[in-house]
Amino acid sequence: MAPVPTTEPLHLDALGPRGSYRTRVPSTVTDVAGAPIARLSLVPPLYVARAIGALRQAPPIAVADLETVFATAGEAFAAGTVGGLSVREYERHVSRTSGTPLAVVRAATRGTARFVRHAASSADRGRPRGAARDLSDPVLHETHTVWARQGDVFAVNASGNHPGAHRVWLEALALGYRVAVRPSRREPFTPYRLVAALRQAGIRDDQLMLLPTDHATADTLVHGADRAVVYGGDDVVTKYAHDARILPQGPGRSKILITADTDWRDHLDALVASVAGESGTACVNATAILVEGDPAPLAEALAARLAVLPSLPPQDERARLPVCPKERARALSAYLKTMAAGTHAWLGSDGIADDLGDGSAVLRPAVHQTASARAPQLRTELPFPCVWIAPWTRADGMAPLRNTLVLSALTRDRDLWEALVAEPSIANVYFGDQPTHWMSPGVPHDSYLSDFLMRSKAVYQGPS
């Protein structure tokens, strides 16, 4: 019998201040079924410290080069061969390791390339009207104000739940920061491709780095930078909440509100997309729907639409649901069963783990109805299409809607519009037939990143 051919796992090197760096004992990146896909070089604390030192000494990217660099990098990311992988090979690797459906990954490739091309203009959208870009900006003579960085080095402790998570830090480069990205070991291919494409386009090795690390060394990176963004759950938010130099990005807990003056049947497509679009794994997917009136008919209709989504391996063109190792799927299923106690299950009562027979399982949708808009389940966010539907009354007010990344409001009540926009704990409000996962270059995700990275500084030159 002829030997079965094997594929050598891909090497993903660290991209440090002097180019690629490969460790002798790399970490293995596996697909959702447990097969090895890549060998990821993890750098030690000393390497991280030296890399931060090199970033601090490097100059910002020249403003005159920004548009060309980002345009070239965007084209390479979307269609080129980067790091030895064609775009189709890259997308298959992302799908297999993260469990994100291939169609979602492909859409994310196009979306990320668009964000790369618009990074410079998007960053500038956050600049206050009265602030000059720099000392050479003619507006300085009128405003006596310059938009200035609050540091030089920006670190990213990235997540691996969706390729689009890497779009935000691009603006830091455009604002003059030198950037170090720690990729998720679950899905390192997107940040590797993005960093490599930007370097190919002309960004220097000491201006942008990819620094894979273990969890302990990640703290060395985060605390060594002047500003950092860290992704994770509520534990991460709590850990870094009191450090003004660190921006924690936790659960989105995005929601939809439907008032009695609006017929939800006219918006069912948008409701389904909000819950299950992007495979239901993003922080901008809706995890709660609040209905003024009886929520049962909506819950039943939504469950019927979600129930027909197929269970398929992530690399299947028809796949729309996320996949993960079967042990994790079973654990999530058991956790959901515990959390859902006391609610009515329209979908998912028999569990959400659908075994594919290869060591992986599809995470199927779940729809539960709670008795109250103040039910604790409305704060539960899980990495698959899982939504809690509750009745809402005017007496409930803003309380059930707070602490929300995106709130999509289906209402004609203009006073309510004003109240939702005024609520400080709601980051973004979408009115009308708009899925919660909509994003666009130049539009804030969780405020402008520049609100965290920049400040307006008074600059005045008197007579000589």
C-alpha cells in the first residue's frame, strides 16, 4: 500500500525588530478536529522587552507615505500571496483553526482589506475640529491646538473569535504609534498576514511587530507599552479596569429593542442576521431582544429560521455556524443548560453540540424566552448564535438596555431615540432595519480609538 501523504505544518515566525524570528520549540496550532496546522514561534519576555525598546526608538510612519502604504497593503491582504500563503490558502487555514465558516472568513477578508485602505482617513475622523494635525497644519494659527499622541508604543493582546477584530489597531499606525500585536494562538493567521502585508508595503520592521507569547509574557508586552488594548471576558475587564493606559475590550452584550409601534415581522431578516450573521461569534452579534408586548411569536419565528441552518464543517462553502473541538462544545452546551434554568427554550433545549464525528462539533443556535427584562440571562454572551428574548415595558426603562456595545432600536418613538443616544453605557445605537453587526471604516466601534490614544494640546507661539 502506498504511504499516505502528509502535509508539513506551516511555520509562523515572530515578526520582530530584525525580521522573522523562529524558536526551537514552537507552539502547535491545531484545527478544530485536533490536527496540527501550524507551528507558532512564541517569544520570551526578554525578546519582548527588547522589541518594545526598538519600537520606542523607531520613528512614526511618514504622513506622506500613509495613503500609499495602506492602499498597497490592503490589496496584498485581499488578493496577494503573503507569508507564503495565497488568499485562498489563508482563508482555509483561518476557517479550520477558528471554526469560523469559510463564507464568513471570505467576507471578513474583503472587509478587513477595506479597513486597511481607509485606515488613515478613518483615524483622522476622530480628530477634534479645532485641533491641527501637527505643527505644519495651517489651522494651528487659528486654533492654537495640536492633536498629539499620548505615547509612542501601542500593544494589542488580540482575540481569535473573528478575523475582523484586527481592524481597529490599524488606526494606531496611522496616528504615529509603533505597534506590537500579540496574536491569539487559536487563530494567528489573520494578524500574521496583516502585519506581513503592511511590512511588504513599506512599514519598517521596527515600526510594526507580531509577537506571539504565552499568557504570562503577554503581561510584559501590555505593561511595557504606553497604551494597550486587551480582548477577553469579564475577568479581563476587571483585571485592567483601573489602569488608564489599558483599554479592555470585553463582551459586547449587543441588543435589539422593538417597541409596540413597530411590526417585527417586517424586520425578521435583520433580526436573524443580527443573531446569526458573522456565525454569531462577534461582540456585535445580538444576544438579547427586548419586545414591548408578547415576545413569544417573535421567539417562535426566529427559532424556526435559525433551526434550518445546516451543521457542516467550517471549510464547507455552505457552512454558516461555528465549529469547535467537541469537548468544548459539550462544555458550552452544559453551561447553557445551567444558565437557561427557568426560561422557556424555543430552540436548543436538547443541547447545542452537534458532533461531526472527527473530533469537532457544530455549535447550533439557541433561542430562550425569559419572564422579565431584568432576567440575569440577558447578560449572558456565548460564542455562537444564542439569544435571550424578553418582554419590555416603559416601566422597565433604560436599566435592561445598559452596558451594550450595539443597540438596534426598531421604534418610531423619537423621544426614545433621544434617550438611547443619551445613555452613556450604550456605545452605539442603530435605528431601523440594520443588523447589529454592521461596521464601516470611519465609524466608531467602541468610541474612536483615537479618544484613547490622542489628546488635544494647546500650542501657542508668541512674537519673537
